[in-house]
Amino acid sequence: MKLKNLVMAALMAVSSASALAEDLNQIVNLVAGANGNFSAPTTATHLLAGPFTDTFNLGVVPFDANINASLNTIGLSAIQDIDFISATLNGIPFSFQRTDLPFGATTIVAAIETGTLPTTLFAAGTPLLLTITGFAGEGFNTNATVAASYSGTVNVVPVPEPGSAMMFIAGFAAIGWLVRRRSR
Amino acid sequence: MFFLQERSKMNRFVRLLGAGAIALAASAAIAGPLQTQSLSGGPINFTGFIADTLTTPGNFSDTFTFTLPAPSIANGQVITIFDIASAASQQVVFNTVTLTSGLDVYTFTKGTDIVGSTNVTRFSFLADNPVGTSFTVQVDGCAGLCDGSNQTGAIAASYSGTFNITRVIPEPASFALVLAALGGIGITARRRKPAPAA
């Protein structure tokens, strides 16, 4: 019984510590192009070290949509470092590439981490949530002071394309007109 | 509920204006507004970001200014992605990204494009350089098809970037030198000063 309490206390201590570490939750305001496509940047700044789960809420799209997204971070010292663990859009994962940078006589491994979500179809009406997990700061105690950030972009293309939708409508209108001509 | 910026109304206006203007200025870069960026963190380590969503196809030139409390060094990156089939509305080409501080101009290095079956991811980066107490970042690029054709109509192509700024703290040896110099000045001043009358 005592051992169980000890384990429970330890688990609670760990979970409360990570609860204090910064989880950022933001809303993305997608900018519309006249062609019906949407795009927006995403940015996040962490001032507390430790594990994080950040979310970007794209909203609920009223149409099927092809969506792609990017993520990037650069860090040349521990206090600037962001390590991505995973990034997903409604469970669809990003793939990551890490770039080393020479730094004086040494090399900073994974100084740049670049994430890519290739174009993926999402159904209309689903809430779209971009979830990014990672660590802010390299080797710091959780909630120590850091200054580490990452940024990205997201593109949303309605399917079918608005131009194609217009063609469908025009086509049906033409068929309807032909049918009316024949029935006369 | 779908989150849309009010800019969609502005895009229609821009499109009406643009039909004539773009014909005249097909190859001229469209200068974006000078933007002063805010910084987070401090007092030694700061971080900030830049971002833009281009809604006019063609060349663009965006300038971002950072102001710092003390001389610093800075590094940064910019990122963008587009779907190859939707390049006309999503593509951003980074032609030149530069960081200017006083007379010093540093040019970002282009990362190797990450080319997938449907997408291309582009990034550029700059390692640490001294930036004094202020610097500007200029992003010169092209948005849209960027194939020399006279593309019209509003697009939506985004890029973003982050910067890490570290205040330069003088080495302890420098402090020692300053103290020694002040001490030397003090000794010299006392020697020169005539002894007070008894």
C-alpha cells in the first residue's frame, strides 16, 4: 500500500510539473485568395523549458479540402532550441528533416528542424487541429527560462476547386437548356 | 465556423484595382509595409518571428525591423510550402533574404528544397551575426506561378520565420581592463592633485 502511494505521488509530481510547462493553444486565421484558396502562417514562442503540446485550431471547413503545411525551427544554443517530437493534423503526421550547422570548430546537430505535411484530403465539417509536441530548451529543468520559437505555414484548397465548381454548374445549366429546347 | 480574416473583402478591392496596375508593373517588386517586430524573452535571450501572406501574384519585397535593448547577435530562418498542383495560388519563391544592421548586410543561405511527390518545402537560414541594437530583415521573392506570365487574381501564399537574438555580454576580462584603466586614472589624478593645506 505504501509503495503504491509513493508511486502515485511520484506520478502526480511528474504530471503536475509538465502541466506547468507551456502548452500553447492558438487559433489560425486563414487568409482567403479570390480563387477560393486559403493560407496562413503559424508561429509559436516558448519562454519556459520543458515538454510542450501546442495546438493550432484551423476551424471547421464547410467543404472537402486539400491541406498541406510546413514547420521550421532554428536553434544555435540550448536556450534557443526546439526539438519537435511529432506534428499531426487530425492525426496525419508531418515528416521531419534535420539540418546540422557548422558552428566554429564544432557542428550543431539538428540546428534546423523542418517539418512537412504533404497535401492530404480532409472531409468537410471536421474540426481541424494541428498538434505539435516537442521540447523547448535543451537540457534545462522544466519551467526554466528559455526563448525558443518555431514557425510554419498552412494552405487549404477547397475540393473541387471553385473554378471546377463553376464549370459543373455551367455544364448542368447547358444540359438543362438543351433538354428544354428538345422538349419544345 | 470557419475562421476567415476580413482581408477577403480587401482582396476583391485589390483585384479590381490590380487589373490595370499589374499590367503596368508586371516585373516591379511590390514593396510591403515596413513592419516593426515584437520580441519575447529577455533580458539576455530574445526570440521573434516574421510572417506574411501574399495575396497579389508576382514579385514582392517585405521588410521587418527588430529593435534591441543592447548590442546582440542574431540568427534566423524562413519557411514556406506549396502544393505543386496549386502553385498558382500557394507558391512562394525566396529570391534573396538579407539581414542588414548598419552597413553590414548578411545574406541567408538557401536550404535544399524538400521535394515530395505533391509538395515542395523551401527554407532559408542565417547563422549568428552581430546585429548591434537594431536590424532589418528583407525578404525579396515571388508569389504565385512566377513563370513570367502575367498572372492576375488574388492568391494566398504564406511564409513565416523566426529569429533568435542573444545580447552580447562583455567578457570578464574586458571588465577587468575597464577597472584597471579607471584605477590608473584615479591614481594619476591623486598624484597631480596638490596635497591639501594642513
